[in-house]
Amino acid sequence: SQTIHQWPATLVQPVGSPLSLECTVEGTSNPNLYWYRQAAGRGLQLLFYSVGIGQISSEVPQNLSASRPQDRQFILSSKKLLLSDSGFYLCAWRGDRGHYGYTFGSGTRLTVV
Amino acid sequence: GENVEQHPSTLSVQEGDSAVIKCTYSDSASNYFPWYKQELGKGPQLIIDIRSNVGEKKDQRIAVTLNKTAKHFSLHITETQPEDSAVYFCAASRGVGRRALTFGSGTRLQVQP
């Protein structure tokens, strides 16, 4: 069966520090991968999605970036965090056939102080 | 792009009553409509979905209806229980696979025992 792992679960970082969040998927190949951000009490904002290794599409201009170095690995990064980067970050995967809905990871709660 | 509006933002019902959450979408080409339940501090979980070739789908106490002409779809929860308390998100997408889901802003459902 397919599983998705996301870490860390919580993170407190100072303003200006770098960020690296990792997401991996098991039990499937060539998944479509997504990063979403959820501000407190708000909806889900799509940040990046990837349909294959090295293929990244950005939905919102910001100081975040994403990379997909391996088929089932998706990384969210920042060189210098802003206070406004605080939020709940969610990774999700979706297949091309037979699996239409997203499966979300457990999320990373990032607090920038 | 797609725009999904969700109402109400909060909903409080008594245990055993029914709850209805409504969403409208803007892209007439959207054909996949999932619903997610998010418990506090966790990632959203897919609870039911519907494709545009179907007008209604039911799974035990939950059901989803779709009106393609009016471009709206609804989630119905019958015989609500305290464990149904969570935030519910609707979403829509054109096609499946790589295309990202556009989410509504969420409904916080509180079931009073």
C-alpha cells in the first residue's frame, strides 16, 4: 500500500534562517506531488507541484522553492525565512490512474520567530 | 483558473441532526469533486468524492450531490456524532492526475453532544 511521510512534525525557526522540509512517498511510482500551505484557521494554498523528477511548477511567487531530486522525494526549501512563512505545510501525492484524490502527509507546523 | 467557494465557514449542530455544507465552482470543465476532513493538527483525509458523470454518491452516513448545471455540490452528513467534529474542505479539479485540486476555504463543523 502507498504511504506518505513528511518531517519534521514541528519546527521553530528564527527569521532569516534556512528551511528544508522533506516528503517521501512509498508504494507507488511517478506520483504527482504537491506542497500546500495552510495559515491558521484558513484554507489550503497550493505552493508547488511536480509531475516528475526535476519538474517543478510554482503557483505563488515567494521566497520558497521546491525540488524533486528523486521520483518519490519532494523537498520544500527557503534560504531566508520570513515571519509570514509561518503555517502548516502539507505534502500530498496523487496518481495518474485509479487514484484520483490526494493523500496528504501529516503536515509540518512551522513557526518563524 | 478554478475558484471554489464554500459555505458556511462554521456550522454547529446537535448530535443526531444532519449537517449540510455547500460549495460552488467556477470552471465548467471541472469534473472531479472530493471532500476532505481535517482533524486538529493533522493532514486532511479524503472522505468521499464524486465525478461529473454522477449526480449523487453515498457512503453510510455521508453523501455528496452534484449539480453540474448550477456548478455546485454539497456534502450531507446524517445522524451526526461528536467524532464528526472537524474542518471539512471541498475541492474541484479539471481532470485527474497531474492537475492540482483547488480547495474551498473550509467549514468548521461542531457537533454538540
